[in-house]
Amino acid sequence: GDHLTNNEKSRFLKWFEERAIWRCQYQWIDPTPVYIDVTANVFCGPGADLPRIESFLEYKLKELMAIRRGSLGYSEYQSDIFNVLKTKYTSMKVDYVDLIEPTIASVVNKTQFVVLQNITLNVNYTDRYYTTAPVANPLNTDN
């Protein structure tokens, strides 16, 4: 399993203290997870493969928040999440992102770590500047 039993912790501390600085005692502190949810509206340009983009972004969010060396005490900010969602891959055609949740940064102390609990991505097409109506050139002086 991922967790040590009390007996295993005691044995490890005893072993560690026998090899560590003389007359020092050590204390075992279990890390505490801080659970967050990510909810966002992601708007993509015409022709974007929405299911593929949604899967890709979920994968990248899970990769960002995967438990690894350095996770303990590492805070996650909205900008970290936003940067993943507003992907640098132009083939994804992500136009803009509306990050709904988290609403605040997940600032943790040195005994905590961030765990991604739920991901809700609403991936849609944007109509922000794609139009079918003819647009007049404002610089055209022939009129």
C-alpha cells in the first residue's frame, strides 16, 4: 500500500535516529491532501475536434497535478491551470478559456499537497470573431 503502518513508522524512526545526529529525536507527520475541483468553459475555433481537445486537456490537468517528488508543499494557482487549458498547441484551436473553479489559489503548507478531485470541462465552439456576414473594410475610401 501507499501508507506505512504505525509499526513500520516506529521501526523507520528508530532506524533513522540510530544513524542521524546524536541526541536528536524525530517526529513523523503524515501529509494532508487538499482536494480541488477544476471547472472551465473552453472555447475553440471552427473545425476543432472538441472530444479530442477535451480528452487532451483532462490529461494535461492530471499530469500537472500528479503526485510526484516535490508535490508536498507545492501550491497550485489559477494561472497554472489556465496555462494548461489555454494550450500552446495551435492545432488544438483553443480560442479562450473561462476558468470557473477554483476561484482561489490552492496555497498549501509544507505538510500538505494538492489533489485534483473532479474535472468538468465544457468544450464548445466560439463565435467570437468568426462570422458569415460580409464585413466592410473601414479603410476603403472608394465608397
